[in-house]
Amino acid sequence: MESIQLSPYFDAVSRADTLRWVGAVTAMVGLLVESSGPAAAVGDFCEVRASNGRRIRAQVIGFRNGRVLSMPLEETDGLQLGDAIVARGEQARVAVGRGLLGRVLDGFGKPLDEKAPVEPEAAYRLYRSPPGPLEREPIREPLVTGIRAIDSLLACGKGQRIGLFGGSGVGKSTLLGSMSRHNFADVSVIALIGERNREVRSFIEQELGPEGLARSVVVVATGDQPAPLRIRASFVALALAEYFRDQGADVLLVMDSVTRLAMAQREIGLAAGEPPSQKGYTPSVFNLLPRIFERAGRFAKGSITGFFTVLVEGDDFNEPISDAVRAILDGHIILSRELGAAGHYPAIDILQSVSRLANQVSTPEQAEWAQRVREAMAAYHRAQDLILLGAYTAGSNPKLDAAIKSRDELNGFLRQQVHAKSTREETLAELERLAKALVP
């Protein structure tokens, strides 16, 4: 009994670094601190001990001419030439436990809310390698999001990775909040990377709500915080998701947004001297993306289903980050500014969106109904100009006639109130009714 009670302390002792590696600050240019020492690896954390008593946490991002290059994670007021910098390799872990449910954490994994301290059950490494291909299980079981348009025509499975693509103001955060609140996963881990300070509390209180927060962990690193802390926050969210997965839970991992994460890595890469490539993004950006995405999946004990938002710059869906993300993920959901402007929520462009595992997680009947609905939508889209001009003659195409007749009903099905929730049974029953109405 005593050994069980003392096991967290034994674990902490085993992780402690018995040697203190110390260096000295030799220069600071912009956001970059250069030092002679300490002995540390890229990604390790250090602590600058300023002469005024402040302790400034920093992360090692590279080396140059025998010097260590670090980026501070906090304000650098008071930092002076010659200040001591100490390696803190043990900080590349985060404390985890069931008590984190319902909590809001910062990029270090520390509570931002004013609730009681969390009693940790274990410490998980942040920068572990993604599981190998043979460690993964086939994805066969659907994940119900509660959003009709997704569960019917873009079915997702437990362990799948999906991207939500859209410009600013088309409802990405609102849709994520609805999914986090209504999904049928056991736990949601939500990473808000690079968000505005104002939007964080709004998302938690309005989009997520008390019901969604009760079974979620929210990790926050706002846009005003240093780039390494924003990236660290994403790895904290991954480690938390892996902890709940190891408990046998089906986890929904939501990351908003990948674009701001890529911008943070670009900032670090340029400061470290990397050559810029496409639109100024450095090679390390495109190395970071698969390291994050590939940690989601279905495994023997549980699953991590990933929903990752991509803020499309200038509504250009072929810009470098969008292209790279689409190539890695198992599907993409496109949010249309045109639909959003027309008050169509969620503003999902069904014809441009795809779930690569829809057939594996759908029944044969659902796949047939979904195909019939998509065919009708595509037929209407091709003839839309003729229909609006009044140049189409009814009766010349029976399938198009059925699509026109069912147009309003179909749009009503694809629309959904922000706080409305649809069960899988309700969604499939309505999809079947629509599909049968489309038979000419």
C-alpha cells in the first residue's frame, strides 16, 4: 500500500536530471537568445535566470557557430548579457489524469481556470514518435458528430483524421464547438492555437457550453504568446489525447487552427536561419505537420479522431498549407463563404468535400442513399445557371426534375441550428426518405 502511495514520488525522482547543465547568455537578436551552453538538444527547455530575479523559460530551436539558439516563452524584460541559462530537459512532459476533464490549460499544461489543483496520475512525453503502421487497427466504426450533413454524406470513423477548410468568418469555430458538444466520443481534447484572447472565453462558454466542457480538456495558447509555446500547446493536447486513449477511451481531438500552428513554426524556422520556400514557409513546417497528424488513429486500446481546421488565406484552397494538409489527412470538409453569406449553417460545400473512409464506416444502404443525394446535388449544380435563367424545360431530364423538386427539402436537411443535435438513427431515417424521393 505504501509503495502505491509513494509511486508518483518515485516516478518524479527517476525523471529528475542529476546534473545541472548551465550556460551563459551571449547575445539576443529579435526573438532569439544566443548562449554558450548549456548542453541541450533541439526541443529541450531551458530557464534563463535574469539578474533581476526573473526566471524566463525558453526552448532550444537550433545551434550556430557552437552557440545554442533559444526562443523565450515569456517576456524578456530584465534579461542581460551573461545571465545564466539552465537546461530543463524534464519539462518535455505533461502531467495527466482523469481530473483534467472540464479544465482549461495553458501551453505548459497548467490550469488557467481558478478551480482546485489537479492531482496528476502520470507524466506523458510531449514529443514521442507517431505509432508505426502495423500498430494501427482498421477503422470500421462510425463516429457520430451530431451534425446531419457530416454523419449522412461525409461519414467519419473513430480514428480518422479530417480537415475543416475555410476562410475567416465562415463558421469553423462554431461548427467545432457543436461537434465537441454533441459528438458521441468519450472525451474531447480541444487545442486552441493562436486564437484571439477574446474568442477563447467566448468559445468555451457559448460554443462548447457546460455540457461540452464537462467531458473535454481545453488547451489554450493565444496569438500573443511566443511561437514555441503555441507549438508546445499542440503537443500537450496530443499527449492528453494519448493518455485518455490509453485508458481505452474514444477521443475526439480538435485543433484550431493548423494554419496558425504552421505560422508559429515558420516564425521559429526563419529565426533559426532556415531558407524560406513556398509563401515564406520553411521546410520544418512541412516536417511538423505529419508528426502531429500521424499521432491520431485507431489502436488496440482506444482511438483518437482528429478534426483539424485550416484557415484558408484569401479563400485560396490551393495555398501551400491547404495542399500539404489535404495530402496527409483522411478527408476534408470545405466550408463555403457563399453558403455562409446566405445564412446556410453549417456552410459545408458537400460536392467539394470528401471523407475517404465513408464507405468503410457506412452501411451499404447509407452509402447508396448518400450517393443518390450527391448525384442529385451535382445534377442541380451543373444546370443551376439554366434553371435560374428559366431556360430549363421540365421533363427533359427526369433525374434533374426530381432534384429540383426536392431542392428545398434537401437544403433543409443540410441546414441545422447551432445547438441542435441529431442522432445517427434520426439522420439515417431522414437521409433514406430524401434518397427515395429522388428516384425519378
